[in-house]
Amino acid sequence: METKAGLGGYLSLWVFGLTFGLIEAAVVVYLRQIGGYGPDQLFPVMQSLDPGLEHIFSIERLREGATLVLMAGPAYLFSNRLFERFLGYALVFGIWDLSYYGFLRVFAGWPPSLLSYDVLFLIPTLWVAPVLCPVLISVSLVVFTSAYLLIAQRRMERSPSVLQWLLALLGAALMQLSFVNNADYYLEGGMPPKFSWLIFAGGYGVAAAAALLFLIQFTQQPKTRFF
């Protein structure tokens, strides 16, 4: 029998995301210290200029992949409904990312501003963007998932339509493209600022519109008998 995700499970995702973000920030502080990178420098940015570091980047990619897999654990336990598990993962990811930047600011005084450029991922290549972009995405994930889960306590279950899923995926693909679009430039030693703002804005707008439309439609669902 399916049951709705409760407040305890929701709060547990917050605890996991916050503590995992702290761990992530601590790891980056250590990596920067070991690599000799200052708090105002990207880590890492010079892969093509230092082939001897390739094994380190391979390990870092494995760590990033393991991080993404690890977050699926609490999301899976959060609910036995597939869509709520997906939302649980999105919520953990958003909290983790926001707490990562928050703790990194506390530990190392970085980033100095939301327009500072950062290396987001290395899978499958370099993702580079101003900190504002992942923060905006993560805030949106936290707000959207929290709003849905709050409304879901009083409404009949509903999943996004095929069109809404396609729009959300299109938006996500455009945002991801904006992050990797200048990978070669940075791997060749280029320095910020260089970012495809128009592609990112278009992708974010499409994804946000699809999510907002779904939420509006969801509020019109019939109320459940019990709460």
C-alpha cells in the first residue's frame, strides 16, 4: 500500500543534505590546500596543461559519481512513490548544493560573490559557471519540491504530463549545455568570465515555467478525505 511521505522523512532529507554539504565543502578545502590553490582560484582548471594530474581528475570524477549515487539512498527511503522519490532526490541535491556553498564561505571565505566562477562538475567534461547559476537552480529545486510535498498532504496524487516532463528535460539540457559550452576554453587555460548566459536563461525559464504550471494544476486537484 502506498503512503504519503511524512514530515519526519522530509526533515531527514534536510539533515542529510546539510551535513553532506558540510562534508563536501571540507573536502574541497582540503583539495585546494593540497593542490596549492588559493581561495579565489578555480579547482581544478589546468588539466590539459598538467597531464601528470590526470589520475587525480579520474579519482575526482569517481568521487563526484559516488556523491550523486549516495544521495539516491535517502531519496529512495523517503517514500514508496516513484515521483516523490524523484522529488526527494531533487530536494537533497538542492540542499546539499546550497549548504556546500554556505559552508565553503564559512571555511574559506569563498565565494566572495554570487558572480564568482566555479567548477561545478568534471563528468563528462568541465562544467564552469558563476555561482549564481547553481545557487538559483538549487533554490528552485528546494522551493518546488517543498511546495509540492506540502500541497500533496491535502491533495490527490498527480504526476507531471508528458509535455511538462519534456519541457523540464529541455530546460535542464539547455542549462547543462551552458555549463559545458566553454569547457575547451577553460581546459586550454582560459580564465573567467566566459559564460553562455542566454542559453542558461532560456533553459532555466523553460524548466521553471514547466514546474510552475504543474504546481498550479496540482493545487486544483481534489482534496483527500483525510489529512
